[in-house]
Amino acid sequence: MLKLYNTLTRSKQDFKPIQPNQVKMYVCGMTVYDFCHLGHARVMVVFDMVARWLRATGYQVTYVRNITDIDDKIIKRANENNETIQSLTQRFITAMDEDSAKLGILRPDLEPRATEHVQGMLDMISKLIDKGFAYQAQNGDVFYKVRRFNDYGKLSGKSLEDLRAGERVEVDSFKQDPLDFVLWKSVKPGEPYWESPWGNGRPGWHIECSVMSAAHLGQHFDIHGGGQDLQFPHHENEIAQSEATHDCTMANYWMHNGFVRVDDEKMSKSLGNFFTIREVLEKYDPEVVRFFILRAHYRSPLNYSDKHLDDAKASLTRLYTALRGIKVDACEIDWQQPQAAKFQAAMNDDFNTPEAIAALFELANDLNKDKSATTAALLKQLAAIIGLLQRDPESFMQGDTGSTSLDIEGMISARIAAKTAKNYAEADRIRKALSEAGVILEDTPQGTTWRRA
């Protein structure tokens, strides 16, 4: 049985879906005002892996990941660029889709946008006001009464006494209590707005996900996921809004992936160690980046550095090297096979991808010895479940052949001719020239092959 760590209970639990064989999962997605960064990559890869494993074990999964397309940062960036909000957000949605496709991320089943659900937000806010959980302040904003919700803090473990004004909560003189958070923002000059019973304005950030998750998965669903940074206050506020509105549990299991760190420091624009997916992919193959993310447990910190990416590249190359030159035919996975059983047990233990990948390396070691098509097929099929090893080994090893002006195949032919003529100095010169260009030659009984360094 699958066990997963539930942030809500702070324990690892057996996974029991609300409806047999069906899983409804909501993951907080991107605010689309800039290119996606490494933290976004981790969220997308982690929950892509979760959805893939759930489906591989027989569940029918409905995976929803929202898009925030109205927000203070979006408005500010659009004004700075002198472009419309729609143009800005669509440009970065397209870029997000391109980046995620390169990382082997399957599209979620549904990708609702916040601007498509404003009426639902108005309806939820009205219900919260009617039930005494929200109020309109003198400045026109509508706020949620945090102290009115008795279970506030159950996800993050924070008590109301710990949440002093001025520390983690912005002080607002219009609030009845410094802990209260905004549900509806009254319009400011030059901002987009929607009509509402409380005047023209736009929704706050937290209300978006409460409405979109209920609209597409129902008021009570199985898994809610996102990055660790969203646990408080965003997910805490979602619970307060949703459960006060619907009088039922919002989600049974809450999953949070760990932070991305850069050279052991938290990734931050202010520290100058902030990397977009696109910047990383200029230096590294997308599958190497995916492998780098998955070989760390999703709840642990992920430390990014060139050294760690280089090591991930070398490790992934070992797996592809084992598959090189072996014809693989598709077949059913034999889950009784020792490494397959190990892979399965690891994935069922809170998606323990490091142990699952260790099982892949054990298979690769066997494959290096037996050169068996059956072993190769099992290696590829297990790896496919987490989105790895689906390319032709030669394609991976040789990388982007358009990235160099060298005629690699021509130089290999010239080296072979030089060796045949016993001109070993020329053969060595060609090998060295290729090596300096990052091309490694490997002489085998079947001939000379090459790969990127």
C-alpha cells in the first residue's frame, strides 16, 4: 500500500482515496509574470512524478494545477513593460509550457486560470460574510476573520499567539485584527477590476485556489500539493476559507516539496543566485535536470550547483551507457523481479525516488554483465514511470549535434584512416582535438563511438 507523508498530521500515512481507485489532486501552480525558475521546476517535476506513479499503480487521476493570471506582480510588470496583462500572462504561460515540456512533464488534466473563476470567488466571499467569517473594511477591502476559524494553524502548527503583527503579517489599519487577510481588494487607479457587491476590485491571492479546487475537484478531495513555502500562509488560509464555507474537510492529504538551495544558500534574487529553468537548460540537458531533481527525496532540500548537475549528468550517462547497443522490446513489468519489487517498494514509501533510482542502477549493473534484452526492457520501463531513459542512448550521449561546428563523424573517419595507415601521431591529434571540444571517443570491437564529455 502507498504511504505518504501528510503535512497536516505530520506523519506518514496509508493512502486511502475518498473514492476507490480514483485520486483527485490539486497543486498550486505559477504566477505568470516572469520565466519559471528552479523552484517551479521542482514543483512541476515532483507532482508530475506523483501523478505518474499513481496512474502506474492503477488509479484514475484527475490532476489540477492552477495558473494565477491576476496579481500585484503581474499588474506591476505589465505596467513596466507597457503591455496588456493578457499579453504578459499568455507570453509567460507559453514559456512555462515550453520549459515543462523539455523537462518531460506531462500536462495536468486541468489548468484553470484565476480570471476564469472570479464569479466563484465572489460567491465564496459572500458566503463567508453571511456566515460571519469575513467583513468589509472602511477602505472597501474585504477581509477574512482569522480568529473566527477555530482550527487556524492546524496545517502549519502555528498558534495565533505566535503570529504577532509586524513579523509575518502585514499591519493594516483597516483590519479588525492584524492577522486577518484580504479576500477582495478595492480597485486602485489604473488597475484592472471586476464589479462586486463591495465595489469594483479584484480577488486576493488566497481565495483563488479555494475556489478553483472546489470547482474542479469538489469541496472535499484527496491530495493538495505545492512547495514548502506555500504551507503558510497560503495553504493555511485556503483551509480556513474552504472549510468555513463548505463545513467539511478540504483535502485529506497535504504534500509539500522542499526548498531549492543554491550552493547551500536559499535561492533568492537579492542574493544573486536566482536561476530560471531556461538559464539552467542552456548548460545542461533537460533530462539531466529532471534526474537531478528526482534523485533527491521530494521533501528534502535540493542543493543546486554546477558540481551537483555535473554529477547528475555522469550518473544518468551510466544508465544510458548500459542500454547502449541493446535492442529493447516492450513487455509487461514483472513486479516479482527483485529490482522491480525494490523500485515499487520505494515509490510506495512516500515516493522515495532516491531508492527507486538505486534499483535502476542495480539493473544497469546487471545489464552491463548479461547484455539481456529482458533486463534492458525492465530498466527502460521502470525508468519510464518517472519520466527517464526514454531516448535513444546515442541521442542522449551525443547531445545536440548542432552545438558544434566540428564534423565529428568526418574526424572519426579520418582518425580511422590514419590508424589504418599507421599514422598514429595524426590519429592521436584528432582524438585530442575532439577531446578539447568535449567529444569523447570510445573504441570498441564493433567500431568507434562517441559521446559528449
